[in-house]
Amino acid sequence: MTSASPIRLVIFDFDGTLSDSGDWFLSVVDELARKFRFRTVRPDEVDMLRHKSSREVIEFLGISKWKLPLIARYLRRLVGRNAHEIELFPGTPDLLEQIAATGVKIALVTSNAEDNARKILGPVHAARIDCFACGSSLFGKAPKFRRVLKKMGVRPHEVLAIGDETRDVDAAREVGMRAGSVLWGYAAEELLTAMQPDVMFRTPQDIIEYVAAHR
């Protein structure tokens, strides 16, 4: 990967990156725990879990790997029924508008469903996204990334992938793309810093400025 290569495509994660769904997820986690028989999360454990990797969180909660697709499918249905309760982060609309204005393409890769993402984005903001690759498994973003690159006709070193969790960094590196981490999502800053992504963003404006300087 050559960090000096111009960015032609930005791939965003959705939940915790563009969509402020954290509080909503915490409101349904006990329901998920009862249905799929894993450990519930006490309020005083939330910050501790933000300092653990995605795999460590799953281990802490005692979730068997075979249950992950079932939980993801059920969660997507819950989001679909409650999309009106989930909002975008305040800077998301301007972020998408400004990046689209530069001519850099935008893709969305998420474990959430495309219909859910479109509902939460709304038609105006959804129209700024050139490629949707949704419904990935929890640790299945890398294959989705590769399909997006092929569809958009770009090479890995021309892409910046942005997310809020350790698994987002891992998937970007597996494909050979630049990994960007936002500091307003799920994972704690200390955890993301230890992952050493190529770039970290404190605000959506930081992303706008970075893309403008590297396109």
C-alpha cells in the first residue's frame, strides 16, 4: 500500500461511523441476550467493553460463533422496525456532501441491511453513495471490500476505508487499503490507537480535509 496514492474511493462503515446507533443498540442488548442466551451487559460494563476488540467482546459475552449470523439477522430486523429511532451523527450529511463534491466516490460496507441504511440516511444522503455492499457477517468485511473494489474499478491503495471498530482496521489491512478510524464511535480511542490505523479522525470535518488533501 502506498499512502501517497490519490484517494479515488472512500468506503464507510455505517453503525458507529455515520449512524449514531450505539444508544439504541444498548437498549436492545438485553433482549438479544435473553433470546440467544448470552451474558447481559450491565451499565457499568459498557466502558470496559469499549476497550476490548470485537473478538474479545464476543468472548466476554459468551456468544458461540455459530450464533453470530442468527444474531445479526435478528438485529437487522429489529433495526428495520425501529429505524425511525436511529439518527445520523450530526456531521454525516455535510461529510457525504463534501466528499461527493470532490469527485471521490463513496461506498458503504456494513453488516446492517441496505434497506435499513437507506431509511436512516434518507433519500438525499443515500443518493450520494455510489455503491452499497450490505449484510456482511461480523468478520466478513474483507470479501465485501474486494467486491466493491472490483465493481468500482479501483485498486486497494487508492481506497480509504473508515470505521469505528478494530475489525474495520483488520479488514482494511487484509485487503491492502488505507485504514481510517473515527473516534466518535464504539471503540475507545486507546484501543484504536493501539491498532495503529493509517489515520484517525476526531471529527467528520477531519475526514473532509484529509480526503481533499489526498485525492
